[in-house]
Amino acid sequence: MNTLLHIDTSARSLSPETNRSPSISRTLAQRFLSQWQDTLPETRIIYRDLATHPVDLIDQNWIEAAFTSEEKRTPTQMSILSTSNELIDEVIQSDIILLSTPMYNYGMPATLKAWFDQVIRVNKTFSFDLSRGDSPLKPILSGKRLVLITSCGEFGFELGGLREKMDHLHPHIKTLSHYLGVENMHAIRAEYQEFNDERHQISIVHAYKEISHLVNRLTRQPSLGSVNVPDNG
């Protein structure tokens, strides 16, 4: 049975009044998950909302605990690393990671960076060996797939685009996910949110189509049919 780890990061969370989210990245990720479950209903889902339940920032005590050998850690140090262990275990269990995130200030939300800092950990998700020369870091995990769904207010962040060099979100996540055993990354992006014009609507429709195609390809199923775009995009 496949296990999918679904992570949301947008500060725009679910509204208790409407039971819907104004977040584009969350909405797109939910569409991916819904179509995935329609195709592979036996998939086990692990869900983590980093906006409503943010993880702690690492500090000096965390670093000292992480770099202390397991057999020498004090009870306090083991407690400090308990959240990190839980988050890493979720990654270890997963075959596919569905990560939705907006672009904030041309990079990732602070909550997502805190998550990466907690799960990329020596002797847990990567090893460090100076005998490897100038490449001492090596992932311990392998064979994982990342589906990255993002939204941004501007446009042109693709290769060769107007703002390619301003995209510090996708390249950063691609680099970090390598140390979580991600070997295949698929990115879907909705753009033009701040413009809120026809280009934005076209981008949303295109993102939904990309999601359908990607789910079909990853699950090796026939086409799921036409795309029905929700009113809230």
C-alpha cells in the first residue's frame, strides 16, 4: 500500500465559516489528493498542516542534541528531538510527498523552512563522511517522489522567464528534498495572483489540467476526463 505525506504551508487556512480555503496552493493540492484517492483509494494519507501547527525552530540545544550520539543523549536531549523524530518518521513512511506552498518574498514560508530544518538531520536522513572528499553528505533515504504545488503573485519564474533568477522557492526545495531521498520531483505552479486578471484564471485552469495529467501519469490510469475548476480557484 502506498503512503502519501501531504503537507500544507499557506497561512491562508480553512475558513470555519465556509469550510473552504482562499489559498490557491491548498486548493490545488486538495484537487491532486482527491483525484489520487479516486484512483488509488487504498493509499494511506499522512497529513501535516504547518500553518496551523507550526514546528519549532531549531536552536543551540537542538543542534547539540542532534550532534550527540544517540547512546549519549540525555533525557532532555531526547525530548528536544522528539518532534524531529516524529516528522522524520512521517517522511520515512511516505512513498510520495505532496507539498503545497505559496511563494513568500520569492522563497518558502518560514514554517516550511523550519520543517526542513527539523527533518534534514545527520545520521537520520543523511550521513556525513569526510572520506568522501569534497562531497561528504549523502542521503540515507531513497526512492521517494515529490509533487510540489505552488502559487505566486507574479509570473515568469520558469527557466528562461522574466523572473527566473528571483525564484528562490523551487531550486531551494529541490536541493533540500534530495536529502530526504527524493529522486523525482514534479512541480505545478499557479501564477499572476496579484494581477487577478485573465492570465491568472488561465494559469489556474492550466494548473488543474496539469494535476489531472500528473495523477494519470503517476498512477498509470486512463484520463480522468474534463477538468472542473472550483469557483474559488
